[in-house]
Amino acid sequence: MAKNDMSVKEELDQYYEELKKQNLGPLWYDLGHMVTKEPVHDVEPYLWKWKTIREYVLKAGKLLEPGKDAERRVVYLQNPSLLKRGLVGYGTHTLYAGIQLLLPGESAPSHHHSQSAIRFVIEGDGAYTAVNGEKTYMERGDMILTPAWTWHEHKHEGTEPMFWLDGLDVGLVKTMAASFFEPYEEETYPMEAPENYSTKQFSMGAFKKLNESKEPGYPSPIFGYKFDRVKYLLDEMTEADNDPYDGYAIEYINPTTGGSADSRIGTMMQKLKSGQQTKAHRHVHSAIFHVLEGSGYTVINGEKFEWEKGDFFILPPWSLHEHVNTGESDVFLFSFNDKPVMEKLDLEYSEVYEDNDGHQIVEKVFVPEN
Ligand code: GTQ
């Protein structure tokens, strides 16, 4: 009996060895690793302090010049858990975040690519991003779209250093083996529309010229989304609008479709009042957060990430999270995510945390490396 069992096992082991040599595999052995019960990933949460980022971005301002030494002067957020897998420039498995600096008088040349990009203004004003020949002037808190394949360039006409966040779907496009990039043949794409044209068309009502096309679809007909409008909407919200998991929250949309502003990158602004605490939930989509205003912390899978104005943090996929405003004033959290992609592929799913009145137990406090 024992001898028989042994020989069956030996035979199987030998069979596995032979399969491997033929570049074949036994599904009954590996199914649990392929079709997992829940999302399995290498993305760990992380947090960067604005003070550190700003210092190093400013140093790059002394070392090189965009358009001359660099296509763009950008320092990106590298998630250490993904660098271990050789994934350079990854914040999450799908999303990239970079901090771009433009000094007065500088410009970054026109180019386009298959990645979608969003900008979020952190500090300064007087620079514009031109998208397909339409200048959109950037002020603190504004969100600017440069959708996939649109020609875009940046120029700073103001007097102080200008910092903004670049959010791109780098990991997603790389996984899909769909990355294309092309510089424009000249420094500047022809300016074809009046300044801030689409923002004005949609900022106080919605209008088009008689024979102008505004058919539903992508890219969005608006490139510049103003913070003063976002703040107005959030401040007008009542307790009935207060979501238990996200607080007071708005999503940036494409008005012709009602869907997300960009076709692949979702964008959201959340407001938490002083002392406000959300309940924990998790979803398939991942996100990168930027603290526009205020201070507090986020608990991600039992780990506390303390933040203040300017900081950035990673929310990995399928991770429990809840936010707390510990300050005296309102918190404004901007985030971008891969939700539109998950929704288009019918992969989005979410779950609320029921235990302990919806609050996780804090088991660890995150301390940034260095
Ligand atoms: O400004 O066009 O951070 O193409 C990464 C890629 C910024 C940009 C980034 C880009 C840009």
C-alpha cells in the first residue's frame, strides 16, 4: 500500500518535471494562484511628505532646464514595493504621479502620447497648459486634463515657481503594451482657440457656438476644471450629501457623457469637516491622494498614515481605508484613480467594513523611510 502511494507520488513528480521541460503546466496544481479568491497584488500603501518632495524638485530647478536638458522637469513618486518588482515610475500598478516644476519664463515643448494625463496645481499661478492649441491657465487647486493623444505643452508667464501634480496611467498602458509617444515637430503647437475657451463655455452654464460640434464622447470638451467651482459645490452640500465612506465628495465629469472627466483616469475631491471621520470600505480601483488643505490621517489595512497639507499617499487596490480630519479647519483631499478602467472592464467591486462600527483597529503607524 505504502509502496504503491509512493510510486504514484514519484510518478506525479516526474510528470510535473517533464511538463515543465515542455513549457506546459498542470492547472489542478496552480489554479489557486491564477484565479485567486480575492485581488492579489504587490502594491503597498506609502506616504511622501510635501516638504521633502518640494526640496528635491526645487533642487532639480537648479540642475536642469525643461526643453533644453529635459523633456519635462519632473520628480516622480516611486512606490518602493513596486520598485522591488522592477517597476520604475509606478505609484500603483496602474497609476503614476510626478511633481513638475516650471520656473518663471520657462516652457516645456509640445508632445503627445497614448497615456492619459491629468494635472493638479499645488503651488503658484501664471503658467498655462495648452491642449490641442487651447491655453488653460492654472491656479492652485485646479485640475487640468490632457487626454490621451492630445498635444500638450506648458509655459510659465508668472513670477514665482510653479508646482503641479502630473497623474498618468503609465502602469496600465505598459501592461496593455500600448505606449506610444511623439514630440511635436515644433516647440509649440499652433494656438487655435481663445484662452480658457472650454472652461468659460462650461463654467457658468453650458454653451456652444451655432455650428460647433459637442457630440457625446471623449475627450471631454473641457480641459480646465476650476477649484473655486469645486469648493463652492462642496460648501453647498448638506448632511444628506455626506457619504459615510467618502465624506463630502465630488467627481470631475465629462458633461457630454456624464462619466469621468478623463476616459481612463478618475478624479475626485473630498471635503472632511473638522473632526469628521469616515467609515472603512474597500474597492478594486486604486488611487493616489494629494492633501490640498488640512491635516489628519488615513487608516489603510490597519496602518495609520498621518498627513498634512501637500503630502501624497498611495491607496492600493482592495485595501480597507477610512479618513479622519484631526485639524481645526476643513480638509480637502484630491485623488485620482483607475476606477473608469475597472468599470469599463466590468471589474469594479466594493465592500464595506462591518466590524467595530465600521472602524479598523490601528495596529501600526507609518513612518516614512529616511
Ligand atoms: O507634462 O507632458 O510627469 O508627458 C510625465 C509624462 C509629465 C507632461 C509627466 C509627461 C508629462
